[in-house]
Amino acid sequence: MKPFTVLVPCSTSNLGAGFDAVGIALSGPDLMVRVSPGGDGLRIARLSGEGADRLPPDSTNRVIDAAHRAAAAAGRSRQSLAAELSIHSSIPLKRGLGSSAAAALAGGLLADALLDGAIGQEAVLRTAVEMEGHPDNVVPALRGGAQVSVRDADGNVLSCPIPIGAPLRAALYIPDQELATSAARAVLPAQVTLADAVHNLGRAALLVAALSGGRLELLGEAMDDRLHQPARAGLLPWLPPLLAAARKGGAFGAALSGAGTTVCALCSAGAAREVARAMMDEAASLGVAGRSEVVDVAVPGARVV
């Protein structure tokens, strides 16, 4: 088998009200795994990019772990996978841009390619979602575009793409500060009021309708959240002023990306750089070090080339 490369895009999830259900594949940072088949087992020859000095270079690496899990799901042993891997990621760790979802998908996809498609995309998806615990980053990173995804009572992933009805870009502010998903989830309330539940249900529905209908002026209200962002603002006190700065700078709407710490603002193409600059200026005034990027939204998903 000839060498091949697995590419997985970064992603944003939640978009405020769509907690654990709505996600979008983004351009810019991605995960690239070069695969040279042959040898004995899966071995990492090179790790580079974001977190390379902290990620394990052995079989406990998330890419290899996912490959072994995906092979097992297809009834194949880990010994059936043999290749040398060169892994490079430009997706920052613990910043809410789907780095762990990308790694889980990359492992499943490279295992499927090494086994001539014996695993299949659905099993790759299921393996990655089981590792993640929720599908909101996994589905758009695999299938591309904007997606709504849930798990049914049996754990099956159900998803539907959201067409984007008008030109849209995303301005990101990526703080240097990290936040583990486990820590971000630990502060969430176990119960919410009926009023807050109704608030988010209505706005999550409005979010999907606004994106698909091109009613981007509705995104400000549609991305307003009461389930997770208020609690996480206790860990990230600079979050409310950054969201306000994005809106003031011209964004249609803004939200914490995933569990954080990145802030994602949805904008017109013409306003995106001004919004990124507004968030950068506000972060500087608050002493929050980081960087800004402008990226495309709803890009194609993972691919093997």
C-alpha cells in the first residue's frame, strides 16, 4: 500500500444555545497524519505542532488509541494495523476547537484505510463519538459543513446538515489560556429552571432556522445561552466583555467555542477582520493574551488523500 495522508479540520460547537448539538467545520487549524504502511504495529515517527511536547508518542496517543478501537469495532486486532505515523496539528489543545475530536477521527480513518475500508465511516464516527462523549464536534469534522447531531437512547448518532443560507465567516479569538473540557463541564449546573430551558430551546431552533434561511441578523439573539456560558464565565471572567466587543465590532453573533477558551464570532466577510481586531483590542485591555484568526465556515470534512 502506498503512503497516504489523513486531514481533519478543526471545528466549533455549541454556538451558544445549541449546547452539545450544533457544530461547524472551520478552515485554518487542522490535524494532518502522514501514514507510511508497513512494519510492525502503529508507531509514531514524528510529532509536531500544537502540544507536540506534551502529547504521548506511544500507543496511548489518542490517534493510535482511536485506530485500535476502530479496528476492534470491526472485529480486527490491533496487530492488523501496521504503519509509521507522522502527526502534525495546528489545532490548539484545550481551546474549544475540536482537537480531541480530530485526533479520534484521524485514528479511525487511518485504520479504515489500512484495512481497505473494513471499518466503514459509520463505525469510525461511532468510535470517535464514544471517545468524545458527545457528537457536536465529531460530526462536522467528519462530514463537513454545519451539522446538528444527537445520540438516541441506544447511543446511535443521528445528524442532519444545516445549509448556510448567506455568506458567512468566523472571527476567532484564541486565548493562550487553556481549559480542560472536564473542568468546563464540572461547573455546569445539574438542574436548570424551566425558563432557562425554554430560552435555550427557542434560540437553538432559531439558530438553525437563521443559518439555513440566511437571516443572519437573528444570530445575535439565536446564539444567546443560559445553560453553559454563564457558569463557564466564572472560570473565564473575560468572556462576557469579549462577546460584547465582538458584537460591537460588527459580528452577527458570538459565543464560547465548545468548552472554551476560544471565542467564535459569526460575521459577514467584510466585517470579519474588524471583529477579530475588536476582540484582540478588548482582550489586550483585559490582559488576556492570545491571537485572532479569520476562517471560513462550513468547510469540507475529513479526507484521506
